Amino acid sequence: MSTPDASPAPRPAAPEELGAAAPLDAGAAPDSSAALSIRGLRKSFDDREVVHGLSLDVPRGSFYGIVGPNGAGKTTTLSMATGLLRPDAGSAVVLGEDMWQQPARAKARLGVLADGLRTFDRLTGRELLTYVGLLRGMDAATVEERSASLLEALDLAGEDGKLVVDYSAGMTKKILLASALIHAPRLLVLDEPLEAVDPVSAQVIRTILTAYVDGGGTVVLSSHVMELVEGLCSHVAIIAGGELKADGTLAEVRGEGTLVQRFIDLVGGARVAEGSLSWLES
Amino acid sequence: MAGVLSSEQTAVASAQHAGHGEIPTRAVIRLLVGLKWTLWKRSYRKNVGKIVGTVIGTLYALGGLVGLTFAFLGTTLWSGEGETFPLILRTLGVAAVLLWLLIPLLAFGVDDTLDARAFALLPRRARELQPGLFAAAALSLPSLFTLAAVAVATVFEAIWLVLLGPGPLWTVLALIALVPANLAGIVLCLLLPRAVFAHQAGRASSRSGRELGGILAMVVFLAVVYAFSVGMQSLGSLDLDQLLPALLVAVDVLAWTPIGAPFAVPMDLAEGAVLVALGRAAVTAASIWLVWRWWRRSLDAAMTSALTGDASSGTAKVSALVPRWAPSTALGAVIGRSLRYWRRDTRYLAAISIYPVMFVFFGAMGFVLPESRSFMMIMVVAMGGLTGIAISNEIGFDGPAGWVNITAGAPARANLLGRVVAAAVIVLPIVLVLSAVVSVVLGMAAHLPVILLGMLGLVLSGWGASVLAGTLLPYPTSPPGTNPMKDKSASSANAMLSMAITSAAVGVPQIPAIGLAIWGLLGGGPLIELLAGLVAVLIGAVVLVVGLRLGAARLERSYPELFQKVRAFV
């Protein structure tokens, strides 16, 4: 990861610079032609609001990256969009189905990879896939067939008998991705899918996701690795402090510079005061 | 590495800077003791349970100290001259060291606030850290109370030596040896468990091996406790005169081992046995030196293999998730996952591994005390009914993994029913067979129908109550594989509330059946007994169906909220 050492002194963004696309009104109707349409999502913990009425449209067939600093509200927003956390206000519509009004129908169209939450890790990879597939109401033969091909594609087929709890970080992300894919959803929401993943596994995951989008699927992924998002995504949204700072196609959002540049401009960054660590250099 | 550095940087890197020098042992001791003190104080922050536990423990210990003082007062005066007082002292010494070794080993483990592995990245060797780690170990409530107890003993030993001692020369010699010998005893008390645990921690073992070890330790511990209880009950019939000689021999032998040697030395001198005293002093010194070296070796090993303890594991048997007799549906998937967790997650194993011990205990108690047989039988049936509580916190046991169920849109009814079916497959055969065996052993085979049917009814209503409680009051638990002896999740207020309500909900609906059973057993005859059993099963079935229905409705409505309550393991 390169550091933005060549950037000019950070400055807060002026309001008119925010967002390349027109900002969405929280009261506007959700766009049912979008793969994921979020309107006015709010969430407070202990009377402190962490997501402030966030609205966002993810076009179908896009590879959508959500970036933001740690604690920006990315995971909270995605949790509300995937049915894990009930929003205080607002709605999330998955391919035309409201997640909180029609949860069963919305979940059937959606595959999710959550970050930082353990799975049922006392199962083997194959058992976990069977569990998720049958839970989704798929028939046993299809589950078995797809499990086999997913395990093969993700290079996990040789790990039969190994419990997920004993998997490495990369293997864990891969088996979670397989669980999210087994019912062939048309929208994938992946929270930090490449966090702590080795380069080989990361390449496998990237290849599968790119092929999935080429086949007409939509991917929403969150990350704080700008280079990853810049290399993979067609669209990007920048979230900071529980608000949407910018969204649109990659070209629209980053403008002339790099995404890192744009991100630092919008979010604001700190510089290390010159000479403060001089004893490290002598 | 050197290749990428310029010559100037190499010079910088090789220069001896402050922070890499030697550090005096006393400074290490001060640092580690200070660190332990700070961490110990902080462990009480926002932890009411620990504060209450410590207060209760301290009160017990203070009571024990007062009791010990009075006991010594009586013993010193009562035993007078002769061999009795030295014998009592040697026995107490053996008991002290044994307790310090066994209690951590079987029950609570040693306090690992300062784990040697945490120092692995610092440029210090075990030899430099060891005195500080030892001093930090001495700074704990149990060691302070042991110190106080030994101080009380020392004072009374001195009084006995002066007042009733065998002769001036021996009294003086014994008085000189008294304090060093007793201090050596305390040192050994502190060192032994640490050395054993450091050795165990350093050994590479598989995860499943470690987890099963925890359960085994708990079962052995409970078995010892209950066996002791049964033993005490039957003690009345034993002849004390037969027991005493055996005890004398045992103490005499143990006093030649590290366990009994240190505290025995002053008493040997008081008896004029110089050679014996010298021998035991040598045993004491040698054992302290050896245990110290042994501990250091394990510390060294721990500091160079800080991460190996968590790695490696066995391989699970490869078979289909859904058992052959279950449908290949969401229900079958839940059954299959639950069955695997019953086997692979020690929290479930721990929940049921207690029951065989309890059943044996009640059976043995009934056998030893014939007049209590009916009470013991009732206890067996009640225990069987309470096994249902094992599934009263299923949502909490899932913990963070609940997201998998939510995002997959798991059907609520299958999600709950599958867990009940899995519990039935594992638990039901065990409790039915064990209670049948106990009833035959206690000569109550004639009442087998009401015992088995009543048990079945209680288990059914237990599941119904648990399923409902699990969707109303889930609470966060420890992660899978936590050593049951160290699992603190059951001590939270939520857990207590949930358990109390569930236990009540198991029995209360069964009151009509219990009434019928009492009538039948007190003279109503076998037909009434049978009727009571059938009513119990009927009530149980109704409670289960209602519990499942209400629980499923609740889960359907508020799974995300329940999940947020338990999404972090404690």
C-alpha cells in the first residue's frame, strides 16, 4: 500500500464539491431498477447517531466499491442493507424488494459476506455450504453439485475434514464467499472481502467477482484499500462520519487525480509534524 | 536485510542505543509487580460479579483464618507434649502444598495475567523475567491468605516449642529453622502449580485435545467432589482407629517428598531427629531449585514459541451434514449442524458431561443411605428434566454466527425444531438408560413406568420452556471450545434470570402430573402411577408445541434484535 506522502496539505471539502452525481433526497422513492437502493438510513447506538440519513443507488451490473476510513459507518450501513441491523429510519431495497418489509424475498436475491463475525466454524467447509444451501431451501442435489464446483474453484476441495475454525484468513474469506454465492444471487454484498487475504487467494476472489459482474451480477464491496477499489470497481462511494461524501462512476468520483487523492481531500487527513520523530532517523 | 541498508543505516542499526541495555533484576521485579497490580485493579472495573465473588471469597478466607487460629489454640493446649502436635503440623503442611497443586490443576487454573508469551518480543530472557514473574505471582489474594495462615501456624509452633518443647537445645534449633522452613514451604506452594502450567502451555497440543482436557478436568473435579461427599456420608460406619494408622504412614511418606518436606523440618528438629531434618531440608532445597529451573525452561520455551499453542488440530470425519434419517431440507440442515456442534463444541459437551456424574452420585448416595432412596430417585428424575435447559440459550451459543442464519433467511420453526431434535438424539437415550439403571440399583424397578414416563414428560416440557426462553432472553456466551472451568458466561445477570425462569417453566406446568404421581406412589397403586406418567408426557408435548410456536413467532419477528444482543462472544 502506498502512502499519500506526495499529497498537498489536506483541506475540508467545500459542499459544492461533494459527490460527482446529484445527491439523493432521503425522501425520494427507492429506485427499483437499481440492484440496491438505500434511502435515508439512520442508526444510533447509545443515543449517538452513527449513520445520518444515508441514501445511495447501486446500478444493476455495476461493481460498486464503498470506501471510507475506519469507523465511517460502512459496516453499519451494509448491516442495515442486508437485514442484520434494523435501521431507526429509512429503507433498503434489494432488486425491487424491501429488505425490512419483505425480508424473505429480499434475502433470496442477495448473497452476503459479513466482516468480523465468525461463522459456524465448527463445521467443515463442505458442511457449511450444505448448511447454507439447504437453509435457503435449495434441493440437496443442487447444493451438492454447486458445493463441489465452488470448493474446486476456490481451491478448497483438498481441505475436506478441516474445520473452518482451523482455516487461514484467506481460506475463511473464500468459504464465506462460497456461502454467499451458492444460491446464485443477483446481488452480492461483501464487507471487506479481501481483508487479511494473501495475494494468491485475493487473485482467485478477484477473478471470480469480475466474472460474476461480467455475467450480469452486481457486487457491492466495502474496503479501505483504495488501490483495490480503483483496480476493480466501476462505481464508487466515499462514506465518512456516517454520511455519503461522494458517489458515482469511478471516473466521476476521482476526477483528474487518484482515488486516494480525492479520498484524502474529502475525508481530511493528518500529517506527521516534520521532525517529530527525528530520533528514529539518526 | 543488510543488503537493502546503506552503510550509514547499517552503522545506525548496529549502534548501541539506550533501551537495549541491561536492566537490573530489581527494576524488572518492580515493573512486573506494578504491572500485575495495575491489571488486577483494572480487572474489577465494570465487573460486579468479580467484586462480589472477591468479597465473598475474602470473607470465607477471613473466617477460615479465625477458625484456624482457634483450632491452633485448642490443638496447642490439647496435644501437649509428645508426637501429636508435630504430626498435625506435618499433615497441615502436606495439605497446603497439595491444595496449591490440585486446586489450580483441577479447577481454576493459575492466574495468567502475566503470560510469558506476552514478553516474547522484548529483548529479555526468562532468567531475567523469572524473579519478577514470581514476585507478581506472590501478589494475589490466595497467596496473601496462605502467608497469613502460615504466619498463624508459625506463631503457634513457636509457642508450642517454647512451652512444651522437648529440650532447650532442640527448641532453639527448631526455632531457628522455623521461619526459613515455612517460607520455603510457601515458595513451593507458589512455584509448583506455575511450573506445571507453564510446562503444559509450552507443549504443542491439538485444539480438540486441549478442549477435551478441559472437560475431563471438570468431570474429574466433580467426581472427586461428589465421591468425597459420598465418602463423608459413609464415614460414620467406618472405624476411625483403622483410618488413623494409614494416615500416619501416608503423611510420613509424603513428608519425604517435595509436598511434605518443607513444613516438616522444624517438627523433626523438635523431635530431635537431626538426620531426618537434614534430609528433608535437602529435599526441600533440591525441589525448590529443580522446580525453579523447570519453570525457567518452560518460560524460555513459551517465549520462543508464542504462537504455537493455538495452532494445529485434528481432522473431522467426512460425512454428509444431514443424517440419513433426516429430510434434506432446512430442518435437516439445522439438525445436522446441531448434532455436529454437540460433538465438536465443548460448551455442549460440558453441559451433558455433568449428568453421568450426577446420576452416579445420586445412585451412590441412595445406595449408601437407604432411607434417602426415594428422595435420590426424585432428584434423578428432576435432573433428567433439567437437561432440557442445555438448549435454553441457542441463539447466544450461535453468537456472531447468527448472521449466517439471518442472511440465508433461515425458516424460524426449522431453526428451533432442528435443535430440539438434535438434543433429543443426544440426550434422551442417556437420561432414560441412566435413570432406568439407577432405579434398578435402588430397588425401585416396580416404579419404572412412572419414572421413565415422568422423566420423558419433564424433558419435553424442558425443551419447550428452553426454546421459548432462548428466543426471549438470549445472553452472550463464551466462544466454542472455552474450557468449562473458565467459562464465565453463566454468571451474568441475564444468564441467571434466563436459567431461573426456564427451570421454573420446566416444573410448573407439570404440577398436575406431579400430584398424580405422589398419589400413586403413596398408595394409589400402579394404575394411578401410569396415569401420572402419561399425563406428564401429554403436558410435556403441549408445552413443547406451544414453546416452539411462540418461539418461532418471536424469532421470525425479531431475529436481528436478538442477534445484536449476542453478536459478540464474552
